[in-house]
Amino acid sequence: MKAPTLKDLGKQAPAAEADEFSKAVEQEEARASAVVRKTFSFEQRHLDHLVTVAQQLSAERGKTIGASEALRAIIERDMKRAGQ
């Protein structure tokens, strides 16, 4: 059997795809570090609307969308309408 060629990965130059991936990871880490957790109280009709929006987004994106992500989408939509 042939001996494997070993490389020191710490000294390897990153590939172009890895660069884009690294940038995406850094952006996501920066976004995640800026997340603030709060607790809010909603009326049932507000929660029903939030769940409806989450279901619509899930159908559009083809993946499960939680209430928090749906709430962020609603806020982003409202900010765009307001021109922010």
C-alpha cells in the first residue's frame, strides 16, 4: 500500500472558495454577536398573524421558519416600506 502524503494544513494558502466561505462565516458571526434577546407580550391575534407569516415564509423558502425569524422578516419589511 502506498504511504499517504501528509500536508501541514496550518501552512496551506486558502483557496478562493474558502476565502468567500470565510467571509460569509465572519459576517454571520458578526450578525449573531449583535443579536439581542428580549421578551415581549403579544395578544393572541398578533401571535396568530406571526405564525401565519412564518408558515408563508416556510412555504416560500422551502424550509422551516420559526416565529423569531418571521418577526425579523416583518420588521425588515416594515423598515423597507418606511424607507429605512
